[in-house]
Amino acid sequence: MRRITNLNKGWLFTKPGTNPVSVDLPHTWNVQDGADGGDDYWRGICTYERRLEVPAFDRDREEVWLQFDGVNSVADVYVNGKKAAHHEGGYSTFRCNITGLLPDADRKSGHRDVENAERSSREAVLTVKADNGRSDSVYPQKADFTFYGGIYRDVSLLIVSKKHFLLNHLGGNGLFVTPQVEEDQIHETAAGLTAENVSVQMESEIAGDGIVQVTILDAQGNVAAQGSGENITLTLESAHLWNGIRDPYLYTACARLLDPSTKEVLDEVQTRFGIRCIRIDARKGFCLNGRNYPLHGVSRHQDRRGYGNALTREMHEEDVRLILECGANTVRLAHYQHAQYFYDLCDEAGLVVWAEIPYISEHLPFGKNNTISQLRELIAQNYNHASICVWGISNEITISTKDRKGMLENHRLLQKICHEMDKTRPTVLACYAMCTPWNPVAHITDAVSWNLYLGWYVPGMFLNDLWISFFHFLYPKRALGFSEYGAEGMPDIHSAHPRRGDQSEEYQAKYHEFMLRCFQRHPWMWATHVWNMFDFAADARDQGGEPGMNHKGLITFDRKTKKDSFYLYKAYWNKDEPFVHICSRRFRVRTGKTMTVKVYTNQERVTLYAGGAECGTKIADKVVTFRLSLGEVGSRTDIRVEAGPAKEAPLPGTTVFDEAVFVRAAKPDPAYKVKKSGKKNNWV
């Protein structure tokens, strides 16, 4: 049976010109310089090395493999100085068979010290050269985020039978599960959505010969179906459907490889999967299991302050909790393959996922093969995830592409590959703002979304309505979404009169208030994804405030501060967690005799108190404002808001509250203004 050992501990890391230092994985060398601005973070080749104690294994019957979950962006692997693997693409899993490169424990002759000889024969030196340097053939090379270098995900040692579920095919696990359910099979029950007589195809890829036994377990661990065969279709008489955040029901598929003669279990793999059907309609939007299921959510970059992209499982879990708290039901995982564990969490949470490759910003002259390999790896490694509902093949590719013909040909090829490898999921791409609605690239995939920042990079929030209506007028049968929209907002920058470009928390909130109302006017859009859930590092940026950062997140880079905009989305999307939030609470020092108190809530009724005295009650529709008189200069005003049901006398425990303090001053606090650096660079 398969035996797995984690190899994250005890590495020596060497950057050119420096002495080796001890590190544990996950690790990146760009934690600091990749997020401080200047577009000068170090890119090149660094070396990781560790002693590898080889566990005992049977050379006649077993093999030893290494698995790397993520090395950015080109990796060369050596065992005892001999090349074991070369991999191009920094976000996907790859493996290599190192059996033939390991010392033979039986060769002890010539050693007087038997104990030392045996120890030497059990050890090997594992060396990894990680390269995030510039390239004309490996994506990404031009984009609005930092390309952190390092071994930033787990490394494992696998001992497997020579006859095993395939390990060397695109980093997949050798088991592909394809449920087939039609909308007319689905009906509602007390337990959730179900479908009768659902076919589940179980396709196995194996090295060597053997008997494949497959079993489907329900969420309680009970056997739902079983059979034998490398490519077999099982039937679930009554299947419980995966139904998004309402009911993310998951099955487990288990496959065992048996020796044909002895029936001994040689290898085993498991994968979770969900049963659901999806459809994107140009008039109805996204449909899940035959029901209209409007997709409203966020985009996510994986990095965070102090860690770069070298995240722990707990950090992935925190990100999902925060995404769910704001009420999102979909997440666009930009602009590359994310960690397998994060897709697992999305499966469990019921988040609909847009998964994509880093074919971004420009078509590299020698990058065609890399787009193909990264796409094939993305699909092979993530095929069984119920959460993934669309494959994204590119992002903003028309920004600086010169070879238009080659770019279009490449997109058509990627579209073909998607449907050859996966006949169940639609494809999508994200178009650049300046890409016209009639550009051919916008009509290759099954659906399309746009990255538009009307009201941020260009004036006029009203242009969003015009643009959406214009596209729909031109192409009423083409499903349209917004893959990116947003505005910079820093929690320590404030303005009583917010305007475009001021980086204030208030303008960001004002912008998102408009966009949410805008999308309500166009309910047929198939998906909308806020850019971004979290602030993220983009070392080439300096647009005021903090260099090296993109501040469009609803939450700060360190996940510590939820901006006002976060609570706006929570008011619109989260119906299950009663809350009320006083906006601009960090804008504590005010001038003038009066101020506007703005409140976000998902409750029906809000009452304002100042200094303990009731100031008024209003019926709320996500956003409510009060006008409040302030005291004399130097005085302090304590306010409290209570929110609850619309009835006059709510029952005890049915209200929620929030509190804030404001101080009147004679002059504005200069700390609330952006400190100009003398530069104002966008990443392009």
C-alpha cells in the first residue's frame, strides 16, 4: 500500500551571494521585497537542499516518488546530483520517480564501519533549484501581482507499488469521476435536491496491470454503489445533489488496485466529488441543478502579509470563512492554479469556483506549449472538484499582445483542449477593459466576463450601466459577466467628500454601493466577481498610499481589518447572520457642526443613539443614513446603533448593535490624506 512522508522540515536555502540558511517549507524568498514597491523584487534561481533518509522499501515490487505541490515557477530536481525532473509552471503539482537514483541498501562492501555504511546507504541528497526569473516561454511574466519565488507548497515522499494508480500523468491522482445528471431528473425532497438513477463514470489510469475495484460512499460513509473495472459506470438509485452553499453534499469515490493473482491490494486512491448539473444562460444567468442561481462573489489572490504565497492550511481556512461571512456564493481563483486544499474547502463550503491558468496580459512568442501544459495540469488535477464549474483560459490577454493571429489560434486550441478533457464544464475568459465587445477573443469561450473599472480608472460610474446594456443589445445570446470591478480603499485614508482616486475608504464604499445597485438592474448577468477579496502584493504598483500593494480588497493584506465595503456586501448577500455596522468609524476626527452617520445592515429597522439619547429610527434597505449634530470643538460624541426587525417592539435578543466614537476638531487631521511618494505608477 501507498506510504507518504512529508518532507517540509529541515531544508537549507541558498540565494546567490548569500550563505545557506535553515528553512522549513512552505517558503518564499520574496516575502518582503515582493510587497514593498519599486518593481525590483529579486527574481532568479535559488537552491533548496536537504538530506533525504530513504525508508526501507522493496526494490523488486515498489517505487519511490517525490511530489511537489508548488514550486514557482520553473523547478529542477536532483537526487545525489543527478537530474530527476524539470517542470515549468509554478502553480501545479508535479511528481518524479527517483527509485533509480537512490543508493542501494544492499551495497555495503568496502566499509569497515557497518553502521555508518548502512546509514550512508539509506541517505540521499535532495536538491531543488527554483527559478522565478524572467522568461519568454513560461507564464506569467506580465501581470498586476508579485511572482513569488520558492517551494511554497508541500513536498512529499511516496512509496508505491510498481503497479499503481498513475502518478506521472499531468499530476493527477489517476481517478476521474464524472456524474451525469439532467435537469429533468432532479426533484426536491425534505433532505435536499435528489435525482433518481444517476450514472457515475469511474475512469482509472494505472501503471501495470491489475484489477480495479471502485466504491462510492455517501457522506455518512455508507456504500452507495460498487463495481470493478478501469472504466466503469455505476448507478446511484437516489443521488443527493451538491447544491452550492445551501447544501454542499459530497460523495467519496474509493478505487483499489488488486493483484490479478493474489487479490492483494497494491494501491488505493480516494477522491471526493459532488453530483450537480450547471448551465449558463444569456437571459437567466447561471443555473445550478435546473434552478436559477445568481452568482455573486469575489476574486482571490492567495498571498498575505508576512507570508507571501507560502500559506498554511489554517490561512486557507480563514480565507474561506471570510469569503462566506460576506455572503459570497462564488469565488474566482485568480490568476493561476490555487492549492488543492483550497479547492477542497470550496467543495465543502459550496462555493462555485472559476479556476484559471496564468495565460495573462500578453501572448508570449514562445509560450504556447506552456499554456497547454498548465491548462492540462489544471484540469487533470482538479477534475473531481464539485466546486469548480468553469475553466478560465486567459485574463486580459489583449493588453499588450502584438501577435494577434497567434493569440487567437492559441485560444481556440485551449478551448478545444478544455472540451476534449472535460465535457461537463463550460469555459470562460476575462477581457481587458479596452477590449471591444466585438473583439474575436471575446467570442471563443462558452461565456465571457469583463474586467471593468468604470468609475475608478476612468470617471463615470454610470458608464457601467451603458456598457452592460450595449453589450447585451449587440449580443443578446452571449452570456456576460463582470470578472473584475473595484476601487482602491485604505482603512486609514478618509474623506468627508470622497472622490475618484483619493484612495479613501469612503470612495471605495461609494463605488461599491453603485455597483451593487447596477447589477440589480441587470439580473441576467451570469456572474459578478469583486476585485478583490483581499489586498494583495503587486510590487510594480505605486498609486498613492502604500507602494507595492493593490488596495482594492474588501479586507486588508493581513486579514486583520474588514473595510466598510466588506460590510456593504455582507448587508446585500449574508441573510443568515444579523449585523449592523457604522461606516467610517476610523474617520474619527471630524470638522464641522454636523456629520452624516452611514450604517450598513441586513436588518429592517435601525435606531441611532448619541450620548445615550435616541436620535431617530429608520427603515433600512442595506444602507441607511442619519444626520447628527456634533458638539463644540474638542468635544466627543459616542454613538450607538441598534438594528432588528421592523416591528415597533422587537423581542429581547432579536436586535444587534454597533458603537463608535467621533471627535470634533477645528482642522482636518492630515493623517487621513494619502502621503504622495512623487510617483504614481500603475503596473503597466
